[in-house]
Amino acid sequence: MPQAQAFLTQLGNDTYETANEAPHAYDMTDSQSTLLLQKQKKMQDVQSELLRKKREFEQRMRKCNEKEKELAEKQQKIRESVVHFEKFVKENDVKRARAMKKERDEINACKQKEQEIITLRQELQHQSEKKEQITHTLNKLLVYDAYLEKLIEYSEDFHEVNDILRRHATLQASNSDLGASVEEGLKAAEERRTELNDYMKDAEKKMLLITSKIAQYQQLSDQLRLENEKLEQAQLYKEGQVMEKKREQGEAKMAIHNIFSRCVSIGMSKPKENEMKKVLEFIQQRMIDLGDICRMKDHPEVREYTKSHKMG
């Protein structure tokens, strides 16, 4: 910046500060006094209102204490009445509980005796029926006993009734074993048939599961392919955006360098063009200086100084 311009800028700032210093101090003192009086008046009003509220609160507290005392006396009387009544009720409950317990015990004892009588009568009836069944069975077996006695007389293989009974028991045991073997064979065949059906069902389920998984994997593959296509399109779009931003950044840098070239004067210290931050700071400072010069050219003292300088 030339020496004359720097001198004019500094002179204008000092003159402006000296001209405005005294009125500003007077206004501040007057404003503070007014605010202080207003604050004192507000404090007096608040203090009066506080005293009035305090008296009202004390009167209300006295009335509340009197009401609380009356209420406490009434509650004490009610408590005493409740205690006497509860004592009376408890005594009656104890007597009533004893009487009811005695009644229940007697009723339970009667029911127990009646149940014992019913049980004994049922047992007697059951024993009588059992006796009749045994008698009836005995009469039937006597016929078989007579038959077995005659069979011994005419048979050479059996000499006693017990021989016939043992032979019958042996044949019956063999028949039971054969029946058990047949039943086990049928059961084993049924188990094998069940296992085969279960195996077939499991195979069908596995086949359906595999088919379902294949369909799911196919669907997943289609989704991944679509997502891959979308990602490729997004990548292409992103690369285009990056190229566009680089182009805009290059245009901005060219504009900054053009402005920087116009702001630089011969013989002035300047930053390097590759240091973008310093270049922008230099342009900003130059714009501020030019703005200050434009604002100060209309100042009265500056015009007077310029006019006298031209005349001289």
C-alpha cells in the first residue's frame, strides 16, 4: 500500500474515536442512574408484596394449626372408639370360631362313622357276592373233576388228575409262547413298516427342503445380480460426480488465481500461488483494505486534507 494512503487511513480512525468518546461516556452514566432508580423502586415494591404475603401466610398457618389440633383430638376419640369396638369384635370372633369348630368336629365325626358303616355294609355285600361266585364255580368244577376221574380210569398215559393238569399247563404255556412269538413277529414287521414309512417321509421332506433351498439360492443370486448392477451404476454416477467436482474445483482455482493476479501490485510481498490458503487470505486482506479506503474517502477531514493538498 502507498505511504500516503496508509497515513490517511490511520488519521481517520483516530479522529473518529476522539469525536465519539465524550458523548458515549455521558450517555452511559445517565442510563445507569435511571436503571438504578428503577431497580430500587422495583425492590421496594417486591419487599412490600413479600411482607404482605408473609402476614397472609402466618394467618393461614395459625388457622391450619388450630384445625390440625381439632382434627387430632377427633382422631384420638375415633381411635379409642375403634379400639374398643375391635376388642369387642375380636372376642365375639373367638367365641364364634370355637363354637363353629366344635360343630364342625361333631359333624365330621358323625360323617366318619356313617362312612364307616357304609363301607362295612359294602364289604359285607361284596363278601356275600364273592361267596356265591365261589360256590357257583365250585359246582362247575365238580363236573370237571368227575370227568377227569373217569378219564384216568380209561387212559393209560395218566394215572392221576395232577398229571392231566400239568400236561394242560405245559400245552397252555407252549401255546402262550407261540402266540407271543407270532405277536413279536407281527410287531417287528409293523416296526419295519413304520421305519420304512418314516424313511420315505424323511426323504420326501429332505427333497422338498433341498428344492426350496435351491429356489432360495436362485432368488438370492438374482437379488445379488440386481444389487451388483445397481452398485455399478452408482459407482459410475459417483465417478461422474467426482469428475464434475474436480472440474468445478479447477474452475474455482483458476478464478482465484485471476483475482489474485489482479490484486497483486509490483514490489509487494505475496505468497506463492500453490499455497491456496495464503492466497485466499491475501485476497481477503486486499478487499478489506480497498473497502476501508472507499469508506474513508467521504470523511470530512479526509476531503479537507485532500482539497488542501491539491491546492498546495
